[in-house]
Amino acid sequence: MPGKPKSQRRLRFHERKPPVKTGERRTPKGNRIPKKSGGILCEGDRLGAYRFIEQHNGEFGIRWLLRRTGICPNAYYNYRKHRKADYYAKKKEVHGQIREIYHSHNGVDGYRSMAAYLRRRGYSYSSATIHKYMNTELGLRSIVRPKKPGTKPGKAHKVFGNLLKQDFCADSPNRKWCTDFTYLFLKDGGVRYNCTIIDLHDRSVIASITDRHITSGLAIRTLQKALDSHHPGNEGLILHSDQGSQYTSKAFIKFCESAHVLQSMSKAGYPYDNAPMERYFNTLKNECTNLYEFKTENDLYQTVEEFAYVTYNHVRPHSYNGYLTPYQARTAP
């Protein structure tokens, strides 16, 4: 070109634009229009155009895409706004469900149990999302009873050997049972004692009795109740307990022998050998008895039985069962 130096007439190599192939379309920015646009830019598929713009606006620019599709900017931004509105409306709905479940269960549910309850109602969310909704956005945290200080393992005083050896799984019902005692309080400070038996197959409560005294008689009555309701037969049922005097008493040992029940015992002072029972009693107190004041023992007895046989067995999801209830796990095909 006359009048310009040669250095200005030539484009440097990196400034040169690549050649355009025959039939290839480009944007003003020089970007190729992808083949997967599938005619969206030319046809009247408004929803498809909105989605295409959302996906490729960083590559081509929103303004060019809006002009190319013939879409008014206000229409596109209204679409974006409505999508956000739908998201927040759904989120508000889930927040309401979480509040309802949380307060109806007296605040005992953590985010994992809450996610299981929501799935029952048709809301499929990850545990991480429910954790964020509960703790960060709603300020709802499960009520946790303070843990007791741990105890050191004591010297073993074996009456019966430990047949379970911390194998807390059972292939079928009525093969392995666990039992233990715990204490419960009345409003006036009175103490009552609960004896419970659970089946390790599905963690269901199969017998629970509360009384004024912690005796071998209470242990025998609870075992008799379990045998009468489940009829395990004479197939080597194992009953695991600690080495408390109620279970090592002559009366209880004789009763187990007559019922063809094999006794198994934890090492003295070592609650991990009976961990499923410790977990159940922790749940009973954390989600039931610690939330109320019981004026009469009948109120206490009724509440404990309702929790054991209804809430725990038929309503509350259990992590051991993949968050199925014990009843669902027992009756699953």
C-alpha cells in the first residue's frame, strides 16, 4: 500500500486470523458457531435458545447470541429470573418440611435421619445439602445428650464366655439377642430401671419392661416376654449381656437353660462388647425420656414402651438397616 511503511503492511503471524472454511459460520469475535446448535439460532425454539445462550454466552457473548436469535434481552433475563424464583420456591418448601419434621420429633433428628425422612416424602436431597439447610440456613441442630466419661476395661470375671466377640450381625431373626439394664428418672428424682432385649438381625426391640427394682426377676420377666412373642425354638439362640449380678444369678442361669438359651457375656467393665445395647439406650434417652418430665411411673412406663415398640421399631430410620426401620428390614424380601 502506497504511503505506508512495509512494517505496517504486513500482519504479524500471531495477528493473522485463521482461514475460514467454505460454509463455516463465525461470530464477530471470530469464534466458530458449533454444529450442536442444531439450527437453534435460526429456528423459533425459544426454550432451546435460552438454554443454548446460557451454555455458550461465555464463548460468543450474550449480546451477539440475543441478536442472532432475535430474542429481546428483557425476555431472556426474565427467563433467568423465573428459574431462580422456582429454585427459591422449592428451597422454601423443603425448609418448611425440615422444620415440621424437626419440631414434630422434638429436635432429635440429625441431618442423615432428616434426609431419610425427606425421601419418604418425595424429596431427594444429599445428606450434605440437608446438613447445610439445617445447620447453616435454619439453625436447627439435633439435641444431643452429653456423653458420660469412658470407663477402663476391668479384669474379666467370666461366668460365660463371649460368644459374639463383637460380631453384631445375624443372618436371620432370633439368632442373636442382646440385653441390658438402664436407669430412668421421674420428676421427683425417683429412679426406675428398664430391661430391654433387641434382635441383632435388624436391631428391633423385642421386649422391654420397666420396674422399680433392678433384679434377676426383672431380667427373667423380660426374657420370658421375648420368648413368648417371638418363639425362637431350640436352635441355639444366643443371649448376650454384661456380667451384672442379675445375669450371673443362679435363677437367671437356670431359666436360660430351661429355655435352651445360650448365654454370652461381655468382658467386665468393657461396654464395647455390648455396643448395640449401649446405642439403643443412648437413643432412648436422647430422643425420648430426656425430653420430658414424668410425674408418675405409669407415664414413664407408657412412654418408654411406645417409643420402643412404635417409634423405634416402625418409624425411626436406622443406619444399620440402610436407614430402613427395623420392621421394614425384618419384612424385606
